[in-house]
Amino acid sequence: MQPVKVSESVFKNAEFIWIRTMDNVPNAYVDFHETLRKKEGAKYRLFIIADSNYALWVNGKYCEGFQFAGLPDKYNVYDEYDITDFLAEGENDILIGAYAQNEGSFGYSKGTNGVMYVFTEDGDPVITSGLHTKANKNPNYTSGPVTPISPQISFTFDYNFEAEAVEAGEVFVSRRFDTLYPRPVAKHIIKEPCKTTPVVWGSFVDKNPDAHPGRRMQLSYLGFSGRLRWGENKTENGVLLNKENDTDGIYIIYDMGGEEEIGYLTLDITLPEDADFLLGWGEHIDDLRVRTSTCTWNNSCYAASFKGKAGRNTFIHPFKRLGGRYIALQVYAPNVEVHYVGVTPTVYPTAHDVKFTCADNLHNTIYEVAKRSMLLCFLDRHSCDALREQGNYGLDTRIYALCTHYAFREFPMAKNSIRLFSMTLRGDNMLEMCAPGDTDLCIPTYTCSFMELVWECLLYSGDYDFAREMVPVAEKICSGLLARTDEHGLIKRFHSTDEYNYWNFHEWNSGLDGSKNYRYALPTNAFISIAYQSLAKTYDALGEGEKAKKWFAAADALNKACHKEFYNAEEAVYYAKSGTCEEDTSGHQHFLCQFAGALAIYAGMCPEDELDRALEVLVYNKELVPSQLSFSIYRYDAMMKRPEKYGRVLFREIAEKYGYMLRRNSATFWETFRGGDDFDYAANMVQGWAGVPAYLYLRYAAGITPVAPGVFERRPMPVSQTGIYEINVEDSFI
């Protein structure tokens, strides 16, 4: 993607500005004020960049916003869009609300507080940000550190409806840019607030008034008053609720249409007097309330606090996309009239919406729910989830991107995620765990997935230019990995140093989560082999045959060394680990799991004459630790080496496992089979890589197969191998 020189762009006379009193302040909110006169027939556009977010209000109405999260000093991205229809004839009051997180997280790399913008009229600048701009600290939001939503997302917010106006601050230029980049992906579409249904209401007693908002709501004593049936407590514009005697106030829980949403928290309530209230969000009500806080290690706070005013209180929070299915309101007042509580959804406009149907309605439902789960995790990049982390992880993104290549024919999002990863290349030729993000941590297997991401993006999109752009980074990564090969032809466990930090994570099983020591891990070496093969296939497609041969040979040598080290020929099983510590050279093999066997077969380690035995063990041996949902795609692809034997087994398993979640009233697919109770009650109920069933239906059952970059054939599997009848795919790839 070509950068734009600021000195030759519409921004040439604009400045990136902030106010002195909020310089370097984390979680800072600043308002910038302008007046724009609209001329009849003229067209108006806004060009803007902020660190870390912005929102545009025109005449008091929220219109647009949300800054693309790039990488400071490497990839600074601006927005451009038509604002003509937001403007009224004559003078318009413009407010640009700017938010500076100024604290690294899993979806934001710390930069410099500030905002820069230009308004144009028929292409000519009429307003530019600069030292003349009127700006002030936002009086309503609390600026400065507040409770984190989660360690991965950073701050929640505190909002005061009764705050008084503040004087204008001293504006200064906080930084300058030489180059900027246009937004690489489409902007989300802002929908109308979602329909919400009241679940239950009653009175509460707050037993922890000094705790953060999430804990206060989680630990409050809730008294049941009733469900809100149609017409009960109804006013003309909402519902009127009264608290019981000797309680602290009223609570009410809403279901957002029976499915998860992600977007901007939105509310509209009337209070009889000035009063505090809390707003919480979550994915389920397993605790007989919305889970607004989880465990002590996570100490999450899925809630925000408000100081309300007597009368009408309306609000939208456009600075963070927040996800969930349920919204809880807790009001410290004798009564409250609730007009609306919910979310204003933001939806990413995918390139296509590939329709899949068959004779079995369960498979049809699984396909649609898989797509819905993926849609909720499009956050300008491939996000792992919608609630707790919102991070762009390498291996998660590889799986998520592959599924979206099929279900949505979506490539800009994948390219953006890949490009962001490429810009985090470290001196050890490894990538950061998340991009963007400030984690100071590398998961080696996630770095390996970069090569597969690049190859599959080329294979499914046919974009050779993008592959050429990414190949130099892929070459550096693979060369660095190859240099780590030891005398046994293997790559050892990665060890952290003062300069570089590693987490040897493979899968969420106690033996593979990086918590135990060992000398060699099959998953690490398998992902390195896959990386070599992916780079070789990319070179081959780009016409660089000699380089392709080099990396195919490197993968072959590594595969043979792994088969020798990890395979038990007598039992036809692959061990996940070898050697109990760095000094152990005994070749002690241990930990039997599906993930290791699946990766060995997927990576081509298993010789053809052993493949049938190894697959039988992988599929039927109940003593193997099962694969988690997260990376089950490798097991399924391994099974499809013999579709005539395991095709029906695979699709029966999909019906069973994903049907299990549907039968538990879920409208999305989970992080693990324990639902919200895993990870000390912090697990997500929607994941981006939960789109795996969509990939399986289209890739195998419907047989949509890439045969060259951007070229597909349709080779449906026989019904006898899938058990799925009357398959129909609209928006065909062919």
C-alpha cells in the first residue's frame, strides 16, 4: 500500500494537536469545536486521524467515527468520508471528540495523544486543525486511569451528566507526520440501536460500594420483582420501575434480541433526581445476572459508572466497541423510567455473503451461526473475540481468515491483519503476539502462522502483488527459524532473554499451554514445517522455483527428523514432547494428544505407509487428550486425507459438537466447550475462528477447491462420504 506524503496532501496545512493539560495523560478525552457553514449544492468531506480514537457530532448528533488502529511511526492511517448529508443548511456546530488511550493493550500500540483533521468543500479545505482550534478537556468523561475492562482491552469509562463546562485549553502540536496511509479496509456500517427485550427486574442492595463497577454489579444482592410482560409498568415512551423499601435501587436486565451484538453502548433513561447508575454488559446470565466481573487474576470490569441528572439522560459511547448479549442497568434512585438500554451495532460490510444450504436444518443453522460468530469479530482486523480481548493473534487469525475467504470472499481484512503483523518483525526475526498491540511477547507458533496466512491469502485471492510485498518478511522469519536447527535437525523450546520474551504456547490443554518444561515440542516443529512449506508454495506461485526448492527441502528434512523423534511405530501415535528439560538428551517421549497427531499428519510428517494407522489412532483412540475447539481445524484437515473413511465421522462430529452449543441457547460459538465457565469464568462465548464449520461445509462437502491462486474448481464430496444431502451454494466461486 502506497503512503501519502502529508506535504502534498489535503493535510499539508493541518496540525496534529492536543491540549497541554492532557499531554501524555492516559484515558484522556478532549473536545475540538468548529463551525461549518453549508452551501446549497456543495459537497463536504472530512479527513481525520487520531490517537487513539475520535467521534464526530454535528449539531449535537453523533454521526461517524472510530479510528483505524495502526502502528505509531510505521503505519498511521487516516479516514476520509462524505459528511454532506450530516450537515444542515447554514451554520453547523461541529464537535470532534477525541480519545487517547495512551496505554498499550492487545489491540492498541501506544502513540502520541492528538488529532488532525481537515474539512473540505467541493475538494478545497475550509477548516483545518491547528493552534487556532478551540479545544477543551471533555467535562463529562473522567480522564486519567480508571478500571480496565480487561487486561487485554484496557480502560472502561466513568461519565458524569451533571459536569459543568470547562474553559478552553492551550492547544499545542503534539507530533508531526511525513507520511500517512489511507484506510485499508471498509468502515463499519452504523446500524440503528438493536431491539432489546427485558428479561427480569427488581431491587438490589449494593454490598461493595467501594469496588469497581463490575464487581459492584456482580456482587449486589438482587431481589426478583418480576418479568416485564407487555403493557406492565408501561409509560408512553418506556417502562417505569420503582424500588422496594430498604434497598439501594432498581436493576433491570435486557436481552439484545436473543443474540450477541457488538457496537456502541447506548441508553436513554429518565431519573426523578440526580442519581448514580451502573451499566454492565456480558454474554450470558449463568450467574442469574450479567457476568460483569470474573476472577481475581482477570479482575475484569464489563461495566461503566454514571452520575445521572434529574430528568432525561441520553448517551452513546462511540470510543470502544463492546460486545455481549445482555445489558444490565443498576440505578441508585427511588424510580427510573427506562426508554432504551442496549447497543448501537457496527457491522463490517463484507465483500460477499456466500449462502450454503442442504437438506439438514441443523447443518444449515451451524453454518449461519458460524458466519454470525465471524461477523462479530471483524474489528478493522481479524479479532479473536468480541468481549474480553479483541486481539489480532497470528494463529487465531490464520484460521479466522481462511474461514472468511470461503464464507465472505473477504480479503482486505486478511491483508490488513497480515500487513500489521509484518510491521512487528523484531530483531530475532520473530513477530509480536498481537498486531497492533503492546504485549512484549512472542508465541513462536503464532509467528509461524504468518507464512500460512500469506500463502492462503495468495491462493484464495490471486493477489500476487500483495504476496510479493510480504515475502521478504516471510523469508526473514523462516531464515531465522532455520538457523535455530540443532544437530538433531530439530528446533528446541524457545527461551526468553532480557531482550526477547517468548511464550511456548500451543493449545489450551495443561500439557500444551507453555506451563511445563521440555526439550522439543512436536507442535513447534510442525508449525515451522508448515511455515517452510507455505513459503515454498508462495515462491513457486511467484515463479521463483529455486527458492521454493530450498524451503520444500527444509520442510522435508524437518519432517523426517520429527517423525524419527516423536513417532511410536508400535502404537502408531505421535508424542507431543521429547525430553523433560533442556539438559535431558534421553529422547524421553511424553504427552499423547490429538493436536500433536493432527499437526504431524497435516504437516506431512507421517509417511504414506503409516498414514492409515496414524489416522485411525487420531480419530478413535479415546486415551488421547482431545483437541480444543480453537485449533480443531488441523485435526479435521488431517482426517480429510482419507475422506472415504472419515468424512461422515467429521460431519457427525460437527453436528454433535456445534449442535451442543446451539442446544444450550447460544446464538454464537464458544471459545471452549465449557462455555463461559472456562478460564476461571472468563471465557468468551463468541470467537472469530468459530467459523471452522463454514470452511468445512464449503471446502469439503461442497468441494470448492482452489487449484491455482484465485482459481477454483467444484468437486463436491459424494453424499456417501458426508451424509449431507441436497447441497446448494449461492455466490459460487467458479
